[in-house]
Amino acid sequence: MIGDTDKAWMREAIKLAKSKGTSPEDTPIAAIIVLNGQELARAVNQTEELLDATAHAEMMAFRRAGKAHGDMDIRHATLYSTLQPCGMCTMASIWAKIGRIVYGAGRDDVHRMYFEDRHLDTIDFIQDAWREDLVIDGGCLRDACAALYFGPDDDVPIEEQGNI
């Protein structure tokens, strides 16, 4: 269940995303990892800047959180992401032992290019994982987050599209 604290952290994530740019062409995806009410790490998508397909906001935040925490196991932490995590980031959440994922815009709120599969939803990874203690809550400040990205019906030039 999404509460006021979640909304406050998501507002921080939106502000962070906008620091990268306010146009969907800037790929302004942001993630913040919080443990016991304290921020462990924050990051924006850096795939283009680093020429690294794994440099998603969530992955960059995991790298920073592990260093800050002194362990890759960040059990009970919450991952806040402006966009529903992709398969890679969802699996990393499972391996990092994140306790909860809170995201803003979901796959139905944005262009299909943000997700790698037509039928398999990343939420399915969580439902089928061995982890019984991982919770996912979507739609936190959905409209504000979705406004950062190309919409479902936008005519996005093919050279701008990821995963397609």
C-alpha cells in the first residue's frame, strides 16, 4: 500500500529524473534506495553516457547502495523507481534482497519500448521468485512519472527506441 512517505520519496525520484532532462529523449529514469528511512543511494539512467546497457538507474543505485551499506544484501530496503523496473533491474532487486519495490509509471502507462517482452510482465518475475518477502507497489504518482516518458500511442522514431 502506497503511503505519504512513499509519495515523498517518489517526488524526490521525479526531481532527480528531471535533473537529467525533462524530455523523453533524455531518458529521465531515476531510482532511490531507502533503508530504515534513510537514503542509501540515488541514481539516474546512464546508459548513453557510459555506453553501458546495464547502467539503468536502478542498477546504478544498487552499485552505490552496496558500497554505502558495505554489502550487496540490502534486505528490507525499498527501491523507488519512476518507471516499473525492467527484467534486469527486477532480477537484481531479487538478488539484492530488496524488501519492496515502489514504482511510478507502469508498462501500460508508457511506450512499449521501455519493456523487453510482449507478454511477460516483470511483476511475474517477482510472483514466481523464491522470495516470499518481496512486495511490489505500482502507480505511486503515476501521472507525474508517466509524463517523463513517451506515451503508449506516441509515434517514436525507431532510432529513439530501445529494445525494439
